Amino acid sequence: MSRSLELIERDHATVAAAIYRYTDIAFQRGEGVYLYDFEGRKYLDFVAGIATMNVGHCHPAVVEAICDQARTLIHGACHVGYMEPYVDMLEALKAVAPGDLQNGRGILVNSGSEAVETSIKLARYVTNRSMILAFTDSFHGRTMGALTLTASNTIYRQRLAGLLTGVYHTPYPYCYRCPLKHESPETFVSLSRTTCGLACLNLVEKALQTVIPPEDLAGIIVEPIAGEGGYIVPPDGFLQGLREICDRHGALLIADEVQTGLGRTGKMFAVEHWDVVPDIFCLAKALGGGLPLGAMLARADLVDAWPPAAQGTTSAATPLSVGPAWPACGLFRKRS
């Protein structure tokens, strides 16, 4: 029996089947854009660690940074004392953030799901409002709060009816396969225009007239480009419309840039394609370059209204995760 098959059998005997595998490949090592199995077969990695490995596998600068940090300080716990890598990372994020977020404040966490959970906790607390609006075709994570926002596949919600309350979904604008069945060619996106009148945006307005009291809306969370839902680019005007709705009703716009952030769409953050500045950013994946790291960055006035000990973690953003993230990201550049 090959070593790859042996490992797969051991996995089947010990690992929960809920951890679904897309392939039957057993990886031994990675280098650059390639992964290798135990028999030396070479695979071009189009998955990139699910949008994580921005500079490839085992980049020498990343490996060196991991080793250097491991020899210096592995874990200190952010509640116990101050650690320079933690501050360095958030300063770097602020330096490349758009608009008021350059003066914002943030929290580092372990993952994208935790970044989303942190953002909705902040939004509900500082607004003293209970409801969050999200979109179909969205993926925001699998922890119970983030899962409530996720609406890309019913398999994630099977037998989990008791999710977070106060969440409502409206359709994400998918002009090629319109959820409202606007199927005539003139209603599809042509270059940067759509002729359906942004009906999906109108449904957000309708929800605020029928099921979500505007004074109860804490925030709207949106993927600037929907990832798992089908890599859906919204039409021009949609994100700008969400920004205007939030401003009009005193709600917060939360951009989940876990998949789209840090240069993956050609700009540092996907919202910049539409010149929209959210109140809160959620980041992860490429942020850690393969190490567990996420972040929430928000306007300073929002975070300053959050009292000490309102949020916390034991193992998130250890120096070992944060320090090597610099070469792993390879993207942080001060704006001129």
C-alpha cells in the first residue's frame, strides 16, 4: 500500500467525516505554487489554501520569519501584556485602509469566522440595535453567529434551526443568473451598467419597510464580491446603495473581505473598486499566509465605545501567527 493511501485510511478511521475533502490527494509538502504527495507527484495548487497562500507554499522569507519568531516568543496572550507584532500588524492594516479606517482601531483573531463574529458583536453593542441584514449566496463562516449570516448552501444549516436571532436575508445581485428571474438580455450587466433598476437594492428598502424596523438595524454585512456563492461581482451602484441606506438609517456597513481583501481583486480591498468605505472590515485568510490569523478593523469612534473586556481571546494573534504574516502577505504598502 502506498504511503498516501495508508494516510487516507488512517484519516478515515480517526477524523470526523464532517471534514469533507475535495480530492483524494495526500499532501506531504508544498513549494511555491505546487503541492507534492508522498509518492512525489506534483500538483499545481489552484486552491491556494482556499484563498490563503498569497505568496505560495513555504516561501523562504515566511519560513525564516516563522523560525525567527519561534526562537523569540511563541505565545504571550494579548490580555496579559503588550506585544509588538500585534501593534505592527494593525498599524500596517490602517496604513493601507481606505477613508476613515486609516484612523481606525482593530482586534486580531484566529480566523475569518471570528472576525465576522467580532464585527456583529461590535455592531450590536455600539448601536444598541439587534438586527443584522445579510444576503443570499453569502459565506461568512461556520461558527454559530457567522453561520446565521451564511446563506450559500443549505447543508451548513441542516438540523441547526436554533441559530442567532435577528438576522434577515435579501438576494445578492447576480445579474447573470438573476434571483428575480430578470432573464431578458437587456437586464444583464453590460460593461458597468444594469437596466433592472437595481431590484435587489430595492428589496433591501422593502425589507426595511416590512420586516426590519430601521431603528433596530445594527448593520448590513456584505461580501463586496460574493465568494462561495459563485464569485459574483455586483453591479455598479449596489455597494454604493448599501452605503447610502446605512447612512440614512444610522446602521453600520460591514465588509467581509476575508476572501477578497489584501490584493486578491486587483486593489487592496474589493470595496475600493466602487469607492465605498465600510464602517467595519473583516479580514483573514491571506492575512496570515497559512497561519491562523484574522482581523476586524473599524472606525475609531465605534471601537472606543466598546468597553474593556467586551471581547477577548486566549490564543488569537500570538506573535508566532502575527510576526510571519508580514512576508506572507507581502502586500502592505503605505499609500502615497
